[in-house]
Amino acid sequence: MNISLNWLKQYIEIQESPETISSLLTGCGLEVESIEPFESVKGGLRGLVVGHVLETSRHPNADRLTVCKVDLGSGQVSQIVCGAPNVAAGQKVIVAVPGTVIHPAKGEPFEIKKSKIRGEASEGMICAQDEIGLGDDHSGIMVLNDDAQPGESVVKHFPVELDLVLSIGLTPNRSDAASHIGVARDLRAVINTNGNRKADLMMPDLSGFSAPALKQIIEVHVEDTDCIRYAGVHIKGVKVGPSPSWLQNRLKAIGLNPINNIVDITNYVLHETGQPLHAFDASHITGGKVLVKKLPAGTVFTTLDGVERKLNGQELMICDEQGAMCMAGIFGGLYSGVSEATTEVFLESACFSPVSVRKSSKHHGLKTDASFRFERGSDPEMVLYALKRAALLIAEIAGGQATSNITDHYPQPVAWKTFTLRASTIKRITGIDMEPGVVMGILGNLDIRVVKEHDDVGQGHSIWRCELP
């Protein structure tokens, strides 16, 4: 599991070095296996500077090449041979000076060197978008605004996000930590226990969420107990398009490719909260009904990857009146997902049986970020929080608004787990004789509720009866 340090800082103030954070997390059971750098643009645009094209002339030995005199600041004028059709005098351009290693959008990095091109000296390269990893356009060189100053770093005009990514070897029993907020919670407990400073968990504010108290546009019918909780909201007026750079960078840092703003938001909230979500194109839900049920063995379902899969009859499916739309908790269908033409979505947030998801995932050989979390047991109490969080982001980024209140099917709320914790057990396992106040502080930082505290008569040890979601 990958955790972005920049992303983690949204939920907890971090003053410690990355190495210290790694040690603290490893010490509390979240083993950090590596720390890797991330740059939103490969190479970080290092060595790229603004150049001012002073004059141009046709290359004497090549009709399609142009010899340019380029001001690189501090009185330095370099001659650069350029093959782009749109280069012209007066432009502010991006120049890779000799010694710069550039990272193209496709292909391997390479170093710029002084050279001769068809007999003319060339001291650098005037760059197109795809040549420096800023996009895929190769139709011509990039032209900057007139206020760009010769010699200044291009990073000033195209900010690069630098991040560090912690790779955590998450054990199967730690589903609570399968998210940035989950990791932040553990880190808060460790920092506060060390006593050097006070750290607070900063949860995203949901107070801005609102939905009209109207009849549900999409009805939900849950027909199988393998669905523990199912919530959804209809959102209209969305405009599907690319995500903003901050959202793309968050996903890229942990190894995910941005797709579009709606799908990216569901992935973002999953890795933020640990709660998987799914967005359906609401206009493709036949009959205006979502049916959570199992289908007969032998039913053919085409998943998002275009593969036709024959169901064994044990898979929990999300259906409409016409048929299957999604394999619950595992993988979406080819025809029900969000596309560029989508203007309304039905946003799903649910809790499915870990056993059901594990069996279906194994049977079909499908391992996804969603199944990873559902198989380990997701928190039903996080269902509504994640749904509202995603709905707010959709409103902010894609312009959508909820058209009716949230549907929440939760017939048998899951009780908090209770357990007894003894000071003598803590000492036996850790070798540390902790003060009761320290134990209470750690439990509170982990969102574990102490419902009763008393002493073990005659043993001189405290006993705590605790509850956790």
C-alpha cells in the first residue's frame, strides 16, 4: 500500500523527518518497506530555462530547420537549431541547456549536448510539450507568456509537485489502516504517546453537504444479506472532464492513472478513507432501480476490462431491471460506468460481506483496490461519511448537485466490537509497565472507546472494557 506524505499532511501536522515517520509507523505495526520520491513531472523540469528568441534564419543546409539566436539571461546568447514549424523571433520559449537530462512523455530520458546539426552549431534544444513530459503535443514548440524572463527556471511557470511515497506492507488484520486517514490515526497515537508534542487528526469537513428532501430518483432494493449496508445518492448536472492537477498528482503519487474527474474522485476518497465507492451513469440504470442480488449461475457479465465472465451464482451483483451493472465490491461493468457523455450519476457507497467478496474475487481472478479492502472487512460506519465527502468533491470539481436525499439501507446495524484489555497483558507483551493514563490516551487516539475501567482486585493492575467500530 502506498501512502503519499503530502497527502498524509492533510490530516495530521508532520514536523518529523520522513525517516522518523517511517520508524514511528514501523514501530506501531505499519511496516514501511521503502520511501520513494515522486515528481508530478518526471525530472522535475530541472535544467529547463526560459529563452527569448532574438532572431531566426533558415538553416543553410536544411529547408525545414531554423537557426535561432536565443537570449538565456545574464547576457548569454546561444545559437540553437530548431525543427519546429512555429518558432519565431520575439517568442519566450523553453530551452534545455547542455547537460540537462530531459524526460519525454514517451521513450527514455536523454541528455542534451552541444552538437552540430547539418553543419550548424546548436547549444541546447527549444522544447515541445511532449519532449519534457508536460503533455502529448508535438505539433510545435511551447510558447510562454511575454512576462516570462530569460534565464529563469521553467518551474516558475509550471509548478512541479515533489512528494515522498511510503510503501507499507499492510498485514491482513489492519484494514483500519488501509487509507491515508487510517495511517494518520496511528501516527497521531504514536506522536502523542511519545510526549514531545500534541498531534490532532484533521478530518475533512462535511458540513457543506446538503440534499433536498425529495422522493428518490433511483430506488434501491437490497435482496441479499451479503450486502451489510448500501447507501447512494443521485447527482445531476455533472460535467465529466480531466481532474484538476492537485487531484491527478495525489493519484499519480500512489501509482494510479487519472481517468476523469468523477472516477478520480471515487478513487481519491477510497484511498483517503478506506471506503470504496462506485459511480454509475444514472441515465443507464434501466427502470430507475438498483437491485442488489445474486444472479443465476451461467449468467454472462462483461466487466469494465471488456472480458465476458460467466457467473457461478454466488457473486453479489449490482443490477438494474435489465441485468447486471457491477460485481459488488470488486469490478464495474462495461456499459454502466461514467463516460464523457455522462451528465448524471448514481454514487454508491456500501459495505459488503468480506467472505462473499473474497470468494468471488478469487473465483474470477480479480484483485482490485476495492476488493482488497472489502475482503479484509470495511467499516460500515464510514459508508455515509465517504459518500458525502465524494458528493461534495463532485459538486466542487464537476459541478454536480444532489437531487434527492441519501438512500441508506442498513437493516441490522453492526455493533461495535467489545474486548477487555488488561494492564498485565500489555506488560507481558510489550515489557512496559504503562500508566493507566497513558493507556487511556493511546486508546482514545485510536478512536477506541473505553466504556468501563476498574482495578484487578488484589493484582494491582487496571482493566479496561473497550469498544471499537
